[in-house]
Amino acid sequence: MKILHTADWHLGQKFRGNLDRTDEHRRMLNWLAAVIKEEEVDVLLVSGDIFDTPNPQNQSRRLYYEFLRDVTAQGLQHIVITGGNHDSPSMLNAPREILETLNIHVVGCATGDIEDEIIVLRDDKEIPQAVVAAVPFLRDRDLKAAISGESADERIDRIKAGIKIHYQKAAEAMDNYKEDGIPLLAMGHLYATGATASDRQDNIYIGDTENISAADFPELFDYVALGHLHRAQPVGGKRHIRYSGSLIPMSFAEWKDDKSVSFIQFEGKEIKDIKILKSPETRRWVKIHADEKTAEKKLLKLLGELQSEVGASEAWVEILLKEENVRPDAYVHFNDLVGTFPGMRILAVRYDRTSRSLDTLSESEDLDDLQPAEVFSKRCESESWEEKAVKRVSVTFKELLNWMEDEENRPEA
């Protein structure tokens, strides 16, 4: 059996709020469809964050459904899709019954019945070929209700224990198939211990960064397909527990990461091979960190390279200046240097600073890129609070954000 594992498409992302990336996503999904056909993939696993927002625009939904249509038409046997923390469960689940007729299995959220997450993939003769524990992003309410009077550390431990128990229950529900000689797979959307984030996908739950360790996944699972972290990597030294990473860079913090999908070949229950298939470049990400004169030279050199390349992808450029004196027209100045060349866009010109306040972000940060929790964290850093106080107020703030997200994703009556 040949399985392709991908995640974190983030269809509909507007970079820094207004830069549309539909063409990039279209090209990447076309590439993914070509890989599925060329490698004769049997099963596609998509581990969450299909969309960037809970209510994606029509063009993003169209990309999603056209991709599903195309890959099923070319012979892909099964697709399993789980919801991520960016996805709306009700939006993903809405066409579930129709998609199941095409062997496209969608689990947008946990229901309280673990059997709803156990997907048996059968051939034309209804013989099981593989079983998938299609675990979506588990929201706080899916794990265990908050207990009045519990401390921040107790709440953190409760969430982590709830995640481990959920996977144990999934493994128990699949136990009847362990002697059948077929792959037993699991999916997840979380932050596992031992993995490294490129950017700020640090935690989607309250508390500490990691949610579960590689050792916490039951041994029953022959492969664990994870989403949430955008950097492709194995977890905890286990080659069969992997993040596929995102298909395209989501921010300048990911500009050096190779983007890819994971291609797993099984012989019975045994993994014969895992190949990392690198995805093509959809645009160039360039960071220039230098003094003004050096930055000018580097920018003009890049301009010459882009102008001489046939079919070069558009470059997005950030310039971080090593200057003590702030030049108020720096952005205009550098844009005047490159003129109206359509193959380059300067997104930001900033000055290098060393403080960690909200006005002084690190080299890879811009206020437009920050999430509310990150802004709140920086605000906490500017206060002289004890560690316990910071943890307590951070947990409360995270729970408030989760509650607001749940309300936004809740289907209308």
C-alpha cells in the first residue's frame, strides 16, 4: 500500500492581511495531484488546517473541491481528512455524506464517540486494506471540562492526559484489526515533544509547548501522520511518527525550510520505505539583513538575477537595516531602487533593534504576523511578574481564546 501524508495547506491565506496566495496554492495542489498519479498513491492523509480561516472564501473552497474531484477521477482509492485548529468543523463536515460516496472520509471534530474517528479503508470487495484513527484537533471541550479551583499546572496536566487517553481509546477501538496484517495508521494535529517549529506554531492548547511525546502514541500504530508544525520532520527519533510540514512557506520564518510531503510504502504491516518528496518553489523569499549601503547592493544584485531568469517566481523581500539612525523614507527609498519590476515586491523595511517590547520585534517578527496570544505574551514579558503569575494569567487568556474560537466555529441552530 502506498500512502501520501500532507497537512497544513492553509488555503485562503492572505499574507499579512492582504496579499492573496490563491495562485500559489493552485500550483501546489496541481503538483500534489501529479505526484499522486505518478507514484500511484492508494491513500492520501491530510492532517488538518486545510483552510487558513474558519470561514474561507469561495475561491478557496473551490480549490479544495476541485482537487478532491481531480484526484479521485484519476484513481486515488481513499482520502482521509481531519480538521485542524484553523478549520471550522461544521464547514468541513457539511458535505461529509456526499464525499463518503467517493471514498473521501472527513472528520472535522471529535464527537464523543471514538468509533466516529475509526476509518476502515476497504477495497472493491469490501476487504479491509488499512485502518485509520483519524484524530482531528482536539479542543479543550473534547478532552475534559475545567474543574473549579484547579491550578494552572493542574489544568495543563489535565489537557495532556486527555490527549493521551484519546489516542489510547483509538488504539483500543482498532485492536480487532492488529492480526489482519494491514497498516494501522493514526493522524493528529498538535505539538509533539521533540519536534521543532519554524515559526510560532508553539501551542494550540493552554500551558507548556508540547502536548504529547512520541512515546505516548500507542505501539499499535504503524504510522502516525501529524499536522500543525510547518517543518517536515520525524518526532522523538521515531521515523514512523512524522510531521509532513506545510506545502508552501507560511511566513518569512519558514523561508529556508524545504517544503514537502511524506510518501510511505507498506508491505503488509511493515514500512518498506519512507520518501520525502520536495515540493517546487512557488515564490522566492528573500531576507536582507545589512547596513543601508550593503542592502542596496544586495537588492540590486537580486533584481538583476530576477530580470535575467526566464520564468523566475516572484520574490518577496524583507529588509532589516543595521543602522542607529532611523531613515523615515527607507521603504520608499528601496522601492524606488527596484522601480516597477513586477517580479519583486518589497514587503517591509525595518530597523534592527534589540529590545523585546511590542514596539521592538525580533528579526523574523512583524506585528501584522502576530497572533493575539503572541501579542499577549509580549505584553507579559514587559511586566515584572513572577513566573507563576505569568503562567496563571496566560492559561486564563488561552482558555478565553479557545472559548471564543469554539463560539465562532459552532454551527448555527
